[in-house]
Amino acid sequence: MSEDFKLGITKEFTCNYLPEQQERLLIVIDERLKDTAAYSWLMHQGFRRSGDQIYRPHCTHCQQCQSLRVVTNNFVPSKSQKRLANKAKDFQVNISHENKDIYYPLYEKYINTLHTDGSMYPATIEQYDGFVGCSVCSVMYIELWHDDTLISVAVTDVLDHALSAVYTFYHPDYRKYGLGMLSIMKQISQAKLMSKQYLYLGYQINDCQKMNYKTKFYPHQRLINNEWKLVNK
């Protein structure tokens, strides 16, 4: 792909994950890069999206953000992941390709119950639409149901050779089932069914404990100094 394209750069601001650090982002502003093929290439370069904004960390004094992707065909669940899947064996999976009206009430309950200390609290429909909505690529919604109750939605981008986990929200009453981890396993299974090579999980930050669940899926690759490094168990 041509490297003749435009990027912007933000001012420094306090990092959401490492408050002692200052964060700065590269922002894609060239409209030629806002389609599935270009976004797939940008993901390979360590970019990610929030809504239609495509970005990559570009910090002056910190390089801790490492893009992480699971090698889907080689993924082997751990014993704890197998137990988690068995515990949830009565849940049903449904794949949707539309952003349904029933999703927002679940998202609102999730944010306003479990993330009252986060930047997304309190949830609003405008915030939800701006965060989840996307014109850059196709989006798939992996639903988990318990009988007639929608308990989880994993918002998942569909790229040329990969899926990308954008965000998962779930019913707080089902927290004990590890629905975040379970949804990743469902995304890996879906990637295999669609012959996708990778599942992108976003950025891994070793010094941020709440991010370290991503490292529990093996084998995976991390983008370190612009090279993808394989990490086996």
C-alpha cells in the first residue's frame, strides 16, 4: 500500500491506563484509508478504531502499548478456559450483522453498574452510537443468550484476514461466568469458521493489571518495535 497518506497527531494528555504517563495518538485523517482493505492493513501496523476514528498510540516517553492478536488456527484453550466454556454450556450463541435496539439497554446497565469509575460513565445513547458505530468496515455482533435473556454482546469488526474485538458488554448478574473471556473464545471460534487468521484484542499494557486477560490466549503475537513477535505459552 502507498505510504503517501495523511496522519494527524494529538496533543499530550493523561493516559487512561497509566495515569503517571502522558499519552499521544496518531490519527488517520486521510479518507482513502477508511475502507476495509486499508483498515485491515492499518490494523497490521498497530492501529485500532473507536467509532470511525482510527488511531495508534504515539507517546513520547512510553512504549508500553503493544497491539496483540491471537493466532486463531493454533489456539489451544487452557484448562481454566475449558472449565469456563463448560460452565456456560447452556448459553446460546447468535450472530447478528445489525446493531439492534436491544443492545443499548444492556450496554447502559453494564457501564452504569460495573464501570462507574470509568470515562464512559454515565452511559448515553449518543456515546454508545459514537463508540460502536462504524462505516470503516463490516461489524458483527456475537450475542450470548440464556433462554430469553440477552446476557452479552461482543462487538466485532470483520477485516480481510482477521476479526477484531472492539468491545464486549454483558449483564452484571452474569459476571461470575467470565463473559469477557468467554466472548473472546466465541470470537476465536467464529474467526476459525470464517477462515480468519487472527483475532485482534487491542493493546496490551503489562503494567495495567486489568489489561492482562489478553495474555491468557495462546499462541498470540505482539507488535514490538513494529515487528510481530510470537508468544507461546
